[in-house]
Amino acid sequence: MLNRRILRVKAFQNLYAYEQCKGSNLTLAKDFIKESFLPDLNSMEVQDKEALNKAAEEALKLFDENLKSTSLLKSSDANPKVKQVVLDALKQFHKANEKDHQFLLKNMVISAERIPNLYLSAIELLRAFGKHVEKEVEKKKRLAGNTPIGFGNELNLASNKVLNSLGDSLTYQAALARNSVNLDDLELEIKEWFRDYIKTSEIYQNYLALENPTIEEDLDAADDILKKIIFKNEVILNYFAEKDLNWTENKAVVRSLASKVLKNAANLDQESDGEMPEIAINWDEDKEFFENIFNFTIQNDADSKALISQRTKNWDIDRLAFTDKIIISMALAEMKNFPSIPVKVSINEYIDISKTYSTPKSKQFVNGLLDVMAKDLTESGEIRKSGRGLLDNK
């Protein structure tokens, strides 16, 4: 399932994208200001380039000063044109940021909710390869007529007990219908992929060498084809990338969930009873957490940067790793806005994210800074925990 660690990572990735968008929007707004004070080549009047340059510089300075509030702009003694250009640039900047905010938030949730379709499609590819083998053997039988012909273990994949168990599972079939999974339009690709990538592989040839494979051997073969061929082959992966704009980020999760489906189908875990891994056990609750951690981090951006600056006085905040700033801001937003999540849980989660997505030294930096900030914010009352959130404060 999509646990909250995965949701935090996906929120982090989209917050990173949002910060990149903000940077682009800032550049566009400043370009708008500069272009507003370029000489008018169509005017018959003499253009005072020096005065225009000074006006542009004044406007850019006012723009930077009023990014958070337009109070300074209102009281400024700048000429009306400068003030109007700055106001227009600020509106353009904030409107673009809000548009990107809403787009990324929506895309983030859609991306998470698309994951069942992706992992079920991966399993259906395995089953489609098995059905293709069965059709090929049937074709050979018809061509042979009454002539005796041996097929050895050629039907191993078609007879794979794990894949056939899924085919017989009402739960699995319901999941396919619920997530609109259908590979009928891939008939030609399935033939080519099997011929070019599956049939010639060492994994498949070793599987064909087995007579009457056990369910464990069927599982191993299916899982190996899944992980070592389907999820390693660029041609096949392009199919998934076309289905999902966030495939690069989702690939590891999809592979893991598809593998879990196979293991459940093999009934090796007696408690699984063939269950399907959903997006999350309590998706409505986790979806709310997912959206809120994204929104709270953006809303608290100014306060978070101020807190980081206070605790990194020997560092210019702009010199901190870009990813560290996002990770620390997310952690602060979570600690302050989710009273049921223990502080230590939040800190440990974001330390883990920093190990994978930031610099080699980020783990120690993030750990040390969040530990100090958590104590300060708890003492000041900005972090208040209740229920389960109090567990690590005993």
C-alpha cells in the first residue's frame, strides 16, 4: 500500500517542483518589469534611456520589497507608472504561483490514485504473456494435425499457478474492473515483447527447464520476469511512462505493489487470503494528510524560512541546500499542524527523506536542526501534541 512515508516523498517531490515554478514565475515577472521600461521604438518622442533604466531599477527594487505585502508600494513616492507596473508584476507573479500550486496539488493526488492501475497493468502483462504462450502452442497443435509433437515444458508460463490463481480471483477481477485495466489494445506489442525480451531471456529459459514447477518456483519465475525484465526494459517501461506523467517517481512503488500481489496470490502468507494491496488502508484520511502537508508547507513558507534563518545565523539561508530547506519546512509544517503525529516520528521520516533526496551531509544537518527547533517550538507552545502524538513526549 501507499504508506505515509511514500506520500511524504511524493509531496516533497511536488513541493520541489513548486519551488522551481516559483523561481520561473519570479524571473518572468521581473522580465515583465524590464520590458515595461524599454524604449518605445514606435514613438516619435525622444526616449530618455537613462531615465527609463532608473525607473526599471526602482520598479525591480519595489517589486522585491513588496513580494509579501504591498504596504510599502502603497506608501511609496514612486511615480504612478512605476507603481502600476510593479502592481501588475506582483499580480502576475502571485496568480502564476497559485495556478501552479493548484495544478501540482491535483496532479499529486491523481498520480497517487493512478498507482493501482499501473501495478495491475504490470500483472496483466505477465498474464498476457502466459495467454500468448497458450495460443502459440494451440496453433502448433493445429498445424501438426495427427502428427505426434512434443512441447516439453513450453506451457509452464501458461500454467503458472500464481498467475492462474489471480485469474480465478473475484477480488482481483473486481480490482481490474474498478481501475479500468485492459490490455486488449496491446496484442501486437505483447507478441513482440514476448518474442524479443521474454522468450530469449535466461530467466525464462531456466523456467522452461523445470518439469511440473512448484507454486514457489512459479512465484519465483513470475516475480523475476516482473522485476528483472518488465521493470528493466526501456521499451516496455515506455508504455507505463506514457500512461503516467509521474512514472519516474512511481516506478519503485508500482514494482513493489505488483510483487506483493504475486506473493499474496501464491498464498505463501496465510494471513493475506489473496487480498489486494489498495492505495492505502484509510485512503480518505491519508489523502487529507497528503494534501494538507503540501498546502501547509506552502502556507507556512515565510514563517519556516524565518525559523530556519534564526537557527542558522552563521549560514545565509540561500546557501543551504535547496532540498534541505524544503525538507525542513515540511517537517515544521507537520510538527505544528498534525497534533496526532509524534514529533520523533516526523523528524525520523524527514531524516530518511534527506538521506535519499539531499546531500551526503544533509542527514546530520536536518537531524540536528529539527531536534533543536522542535524543542523551541514545543516550549513556546507552537507545537502541541495530543493523543498518539504525545507518545514520544513521555
